[in-house]
Amino acid sequence: MMYELAKKAYAEMCVDTERAIAALMEIPVSVHCWQGDDVIGLDGGGSLSGGIQTTGNYAGRARNFQELTADIEKAFSLMPGKKRLNLHASYAVLNGDKADRDTYSLKHFKAWVEFAKRLKMDGIDFNPTMFSHKNVKDGLTLSSPDRKIRKFWIDHCKACIKISEYFAEEFGTPTVMNIWIPDGFKDVPADRFTPRLRLKESLDEILSVKYDKNKVKIAVESKVFGIGVESYTVGSNEFYQNYAALNGICCLLDNGHYHPLEYVSDKIPALLAFYDTVALHVTRGVRWDSDHVVLFEDELKEIAKEIVRNDATEKVKIALDYFDASINRLSAWVTGQRAVQKALLYALLLPHAELKKLQDDSAFTELMVKQEAIKDLPLGAVWNEYLKRQGLKSDYLTEIKQYEREVLNKR
């Protein structure tokens, strides 16, 4: 009954709720594996480094592949929509193999492929892991002055390209392979230029590997600063945007990696003017890149609006990237994924053509009034109908707390 009333209300705004629900079901969201174990990984990397931190010690952290996949499966069962898995290379399943990251191969990720196929995921996205390792020397990887260190990480990225291609072939969908490095300096550097030249040279060598660009979408991810590298980041926004444009790869936007008054929602249409594909990491920064759980807030709505209104649901590759060890980790996963889905539904339910026409006609008074009126539309009723059609309820906490009592608290 509530949905029928909502459907009628939206129809009066010339919005088809059935069309919006159908479109939402086809937009994949790539869910990050590292929320389940506080970014520790499976390859023995140890405690976090590279300007990354997790806070809290909530009970039930996954300690191995079996526990992590069990938690992911439970969390995915409470998430609506089409889902992908976002993996870091540090989640290689070594099974006693002494291989280091520069020699990782397909066999170290076969178990993940089998798991993702069993859950009928849309595919797997991938990230070289260039932190929490002995070869992060003085906080540097691809920009290190030590050629041996650079070569190790170059070889790691080359190996990751082959693994990414393997994922794409197994699932029949492109894999986004995202390169992020922690490189930078705590205090004001004596040389800002040469480290970037070394990074450029390293990236050139990585991209010299032959791979199918239709199967692997390589991306580079900037960051304004990190803990321990507050004064200078080698992989800056300006560096990576220019490098990506010149080399035909993706520029990844993480909405926690910019100054608080820079908005990724504004950057998305700017990049869409020049790039066929834009990669996106959705997080929630509080004062800095603190990777808080994504919530249904204004900037998330604006991000979703820019994706939808520019017909870019296939061009923008959406992935989640946050980690919180202070709360139930499954709840964090589900809350963030549902928030992204709800934001996309919100955007799909807007009369974009009419709003654009009002802007083009300089009818700014009418535009403001229309935008305010839209806020009163019954989004919640459409959202609940969407969940119902996915076989889900709005309440997921009850089931998560039961899983916590029966599984997590026994670890």
C-alpha cells in the first residue's frame, strides 16, 4: 500500500519508480574484503603501516580465509543489488607457499574465485598491496631511491595485472586494478620533483606489461596526506590525473583523499568529460581520511546524482573502502553498502531532464523550489519495496547480532 502511494507521488513528478528499481538492480557495487579483518590480510604482513590505521578491538575479527569468507557470505546475504568483491593482494591464500608479493600468481587467488562464483558475484576487483611489508623502505615503494625496492614493487604490480586478467576471464567482466602507494614524507621535503620522476618511471615499467585493456582497467589513486606522511605525498592528485590521461588508464577518486572542502561529486563530471572510465572508492572522511562507515549523507547523495544524471552508471566503477574495528564489522559492511544503494535509488528517482531544462532556461527560482519539493517525496517506501523484491528486510541488525552471539563471540 505504501509503495503504491509512493509510486503515484513520484509519477506526478514524471518519475517511474519501477524503472528506477530495475535500473538499481543492475548497478554493481564492489565490496571491500578488508573491513572484516581490519586490513591485516592473510599473507603475514603484520600490523598496518603506510599511514593507515584502524581503531577499536570489537570482538570477532576474522583471522583466516575461512572466517573471513564466512563473514563476507553472511554480510552479502543482507546486502541488496548486484555485488562484486574488492580484494587486496595481501589476501593471497598461500597455504604454506613461501612466495612473496613480487611472485604472487593465479594459484594464490583460486580459492577467492571459487568463493565468489559460489556467491554468484559479478566479478572481482583487485589492488596491489604496497604497505605492511618489509620492502616499504623509509615509507617509500615505487618512488624509492633504492632500485631494488622499486623493482620489487614493480614486479608485484606486474604480477597483479596478470591476476586481474585472470579474474576478468573467470567472470566475464572487467577487473579494476587500483594502484595506491603510501609514499611521502613526514616533514617538508628537500626534493619534491625527483620522487615523482621515479614514480613515473616505475609506472611506465608496470604498464609495459602486455594485457587486455578490455579486461583490466588499471587505475591510480591519489591521496592528500597520511599519518606519518603529512607534509608531502608523491602520488598527488595532479600527478595521477595527468599520468592517467597521458597513458589511457583510470584515475580513481576516493572521497576521503582530498581536502575537506574538495568534493568528489564535483570531480566526477569533470573527469567524465575526458575519461571513458572513472574508478571510485566510497568512504566517509571525518576531518581526514579516517575511513568511517559510509552513511546516507549529503555528499554521498551528490556523488550518486552525478553518476546517474550523466548516464555514467556503467562508466563509474563503484567500490567501497572503509574499515572500523570499533563496531560490529558485518554491520559496517552492510550499512555502508546499503547507504550506497539507497543513494543510487535516490538519484534514479529524480527528474533530471526537467531539472536540467530549468537550469538551461535560467529558471533558478523554479529550480530551487522544485529541488526542495523533491525532498518530501516518499523515498523510504520505494526503498522498502526494493528490499522486499530482493528478499530482504529493512532490519538487518537482529540477524547480525545473532551471528555475533553464535559465531563472532566464540573466536
